[in-house]
Amino acid sequence: MDLIGDERASDSPYVQRVWRSQSERAGDFLSIAESHWEMVVTRYQGRTTLTVRGPETRATSAYCPAGGEWIGIQFKPGAFMPDFPARMLMDRQDVHLPGASSQAFWLKGAAWQFPTYENADTFVAWLVEDDLLVRDPLVGAVLRGERVHTSARTVQRRCLHATGLTQGTIDQIKRARYATTLLKQGVSILDTVYRAGYTDQPHMTRSLQRFVGQTPAQIAHTNRSEQFSLLFEVEPY
């Protein structure tokens, strides 16, 4: 069984989704590639911490302890914290913010209360108000497929600055996650190749091995033992 949890949409132009999860048993899982960065509150063994996590460009093995609870705020492309650039956080180079008390953590010399699943949007609004969270709207527009009157070189530079990734890498990760969702839903490998926009089956196999850590056949296998990190709903590619 994969790691599962709840997620909800957000009205904030900075937030992709807010999610929460908990673990009943310990075990290893595959942390699959993700183009978004996030802030995660962890409650484990009576201690609460807040972690700033960056994008992941490849699948890696990870461990989940039993009895943990997590709340995550996943940010939209183009939103970033100037003090924690995405490239500094890339590939699990997480930053764990120091605790101020059992209910708060330190950020930029001030004590902040840990956000909850319900008040995450208000927490984000406070970050924006204090200029700790900013947004480059050009990046979001480009990744939504909108036309912009800016050179390709400028777009690439601003995308790298805001997300830590090139537009091409973001596109590849999105395609791999969508293909994984289709395969887990029972869509055949050949149909997944077509619907996810791969040139052929070997192309998809190479991509999934890199970004998901398994072949299409392994992902589609209903009795596989490996767990995946949270696989949120992905829009059709």
C-alpha cells in the first residue's frame, strides 16, 4: 500500500496544495521526483519540527517511521523564499528550522507558530506580508502554457532562479508522475505511452526508472511491495 493522506486546494496564488498524512507502521518507500518545493510540519514522538524541502530530480529510497504525522504546504511554480533558494534545497538537502518552543519555530529572527492543515493559507499570507515568500508570475504563466513576450533565455534564467529546475526537467517530472498515475489506475503500458506523450515504450521506461525508480511493469504490478511517496493527482499531460 502506498503512503496516503488527505489534500485540499488553496485559494492562495502561492500554494499548489495543502496535504496531511500519518504512518501506522514503519517501512522503506520510494521518494519519487517532484518539481515543487514545500514546507512540512512533522510531529513524531512528542516533538514538532518544520522542514523546508526542495525539488527532487530523481527517485531515491527513504524511510518512514511508525506513528508520525505530517502536514505539508506545497508551493506553486514561481513561488520561492529568497532566503532558501530551491537550488540550495535540491534533492533532499532539507533545511530544518530551529524550534522556539513546542508550538513555534524560529524564522528570520522571529518565533512563528507551526501552521496547521486548516490555517496554512493564513500562514502563507503572513510569510508574503513579511517578504519571506515572493513570486515570479512569469514562471507560473510559462509552465501553464501561456504565451509570454519574453526571450527564451530570460524565461530559462527566471525559471531556474525560482524553481531550481529547467523548464524541460519540470516537464519530464510532470510527465513521469502522470504516467505513474495511469499505470497504477490499470491503464495498459502502450496506452500510457500514448497518453503521457512519450515517443515509445523504451523512452517511457528510461524516464520512469530515473524519476520513479521502477519500470512500467513494476509500477503496474498490483502486488508490488514497494511504497511510493505521496502521489498527488496530476493533470493530463
